Amino acid sequence: MKILVINSGSSSIKYQLLDMDTESVLVTGLVERIGEAGGVLTATTYPGTGKEKLTRLETTIPDHSTGMKLLIKQISDQQDGVIRDASEIDAVGHRVVHGGESFQQPALITDEVVDAIKANVPLAPLHNPANLDGIRVARQLFAGVPQVAVFDTAFHQSMPPSAFLYALPYELYEKDRIRRYGFHGTSHKYVAFESARILSKPLAECNLITIHLGNGCSMTAVQNGRSVETSLGMTPLEGLIMGTRCGDIDPALHAILHRSRGMDIEEIDAMLNRESGLKGVCGMNDMRDIHAARQQGDRLAKLAFDMFVHRIRKYIGAYFAVLGRVDALVFTAGIGENDREVRKAALAGLENLGIILDHEANGRRPGDWLRISAPESKVELLVVRTNEELEIARQTVEVLG
Ligand code: AMP
């Protein structure tokens, strides 16, 4: 069964074609700069096989429809493509950022589902419209092919009200659905599933703390296989310190900045999302640059690193209390998978929680996964490479039965 996974952004379409009989990736690609100057498609055919073929095509891409046609042409190209034509694609899986409370599971896309995604636009004004663009165009170009929406928020719909509500006037929840939703659900779900497999335990019996550290960062407390608490909130701003996002702050800050600096809401919102986090503290948002600067003795780079790690440790403690029993801590995404320094600092001195790191293992490069706990550690420590596209393809197959 061949599944095309689409992650449609405002000016880009990320795509992957997977053969789900073997769970192998046939093509992975990116259409960029849609509606801007310098449109470009880059793709790798048969990635990771040692027989990769690279494609790079620079052309004007005025809209998503042109972008989607371009990627269909790339995967079905006579010479370099992997299928003869688009009819070989059995289904399309779409990443959708915000499913609100409407979607606890992935959904087969119908007009009603599209309307429900539209209804959630106020909750994700940047992301859902771009996701809808991808869905609209794919439904036109793949008429008759089943399409499935997979939501970033769905995994966290199992959180209880005590975890998902803000302590605000209750009618804000009843009338405006103001509450915590959580994000990165596809990644947390994928690594939870893989961890259960590594632990040789049914997922429904696993208690895990999954730690997604990429450009965006979030942690999830997984109890008996289900998300019961997560660090991102109503929007992807709450919780951990991120590349450019602040994470937890005192909400009174808005009023203070307004009064003291005359900043308006839009300016404050932009600052908290784009000029804060690691970048706000030290001017850099890539952890590799921060390490290089720390080694040169850069004081603010060191401070940004210490703050980033401190916040993770605070949440580890909190999620131990939420879960009671923890089988494993699982690191994933760009920093979680690659950064031994962050893992080491985040886990240091937690022996009383049953956490003992194997420093030698922590220094190894992970393949699909890596165990980094010492044999005497009560809690397993894992690094699991996330794979959101595969998870979307798996969920698409599941929906189609
Ligand atoms: P992601 O959003 O999962 O693609 O993660 C992107 C982030 O991961 C980058 O901004 C970097 O901060 C971080 N990253 C990627 N590779 C490494 C690495 N080898 N060491 C440390 N951080 C890394």
C-alpha cells in the first residue's frame, strides 16, 4: 500500500511517499518558497538505501496547486520517479496542527471534517489554513483517493480536565474552548509506541515521560499508553524553553510590558514567539551554535543552556509526581536525539528518582534508537528517533482499516 504524506505549510509542502507493506520511504521531498521568488523542489528518492537519487528543481511556484502538481510529477517522473502515475497512490495522509476538541483520532476527510478543521482556525491561525490549502488541492488532484487528517493535538485529548483546564472563569472554556490542547502529539505517540516495543511491554501498560526537544520542545506524561499531561498548552508557546519561544512565563508580563514600554499585544505576541527562548537569552537558537559559543566562554550562551536544561528537569520532577511510576524517559527530535550534553545535564543527580545514566552509551550515535541507562538504573533511559511521517502513514492505514 502506497501512502503519500503531506505536511502543508503557508509557503511550503513537505512530502513523503511510503510503501506501507514494508514501512519503507520511497521519496522524501520539500517544495519551498510557494508564492515567493525562487521556488524550489528538493527530493531524495529511496533515501537511506545507499542508492539515493537527488532531485533539485528551481521554478516559479505561485500556489499550492502548482507545488502539489510538481511533487506528483517528481514521484511519477519517467526516469527518476518511483511510480508510473498518481493512480498508484492508495491514500493521502495530511498533517493537521489543530484538531481542537473535535478530533481525538485521525479522521477520513469529508466536507464535514474540512468544516471542523476550519472551525479550529482561531486556535491555530497560522497553521490550520495552510494545512487546509494542502487538503483542498490534494482532494482536487487525487479525486477518489481516500485522504486522512492526522492531528497534532489528538494524542493529548486523553488528558483529564484537571490537567487541560486553565484556572480561568469556567465560561471561557465552555464558550470559547479556552484550555490546554498540547502539540507534537504525532511525535509523542510514535516514540511511545516504539519505546513500548523496545521495552517488550504492551503500550497500554507503559508509563513514560517523552521529551521532544527540537526547534519546538515539549514533554508528555504517558500513563498506560495515553497522554495525561503535556507541556504545550492552548498554543505551542507554553512549557519548555524553545529555540525562539519563551515557554512558561507569568501571564502578568503582558500588562507590565504594555504599561512600562507601551508595547501592544501583537508586539508582545511576536516577541514571545519569535524573539524569546534560547534566541532571546543569547542571540542563538540552534543548540549546536550555543555549544560552540559556550566553549568559547560566552556567558549568555552558558546561561541559555542552563535555563533550557533547568526547565526540562523541573518538568521531569513534575511528571514523576503525575505518573507515580515511570518505566522510561524517552528523548527525541533534533536536540533530544543528537545532543548528549543536554541529556547528560538534564539527567544529572537524579539517582533518587532511580535515574542512572550510562555515560559511555550516552556518547554513542543513535540509530533508530539507543538505550542510555546504566544496568542498575530503575528507570530505562532511551533515545528514540522520531518519525512523524511514518506515524501519519500508520494512522492513515489504520483509518482505512
Ligand atoms: P527539529 O525541530 O527536530 O528538526 O530540531 C531542530 C533543532 O535540533 C536545531 O535547531 C538544533 O538546535 C538541534 N540539533 C540538530 N542537530 C543537532 C546536533 N547534532 N546537536 C545538537 N543540536 C542539534
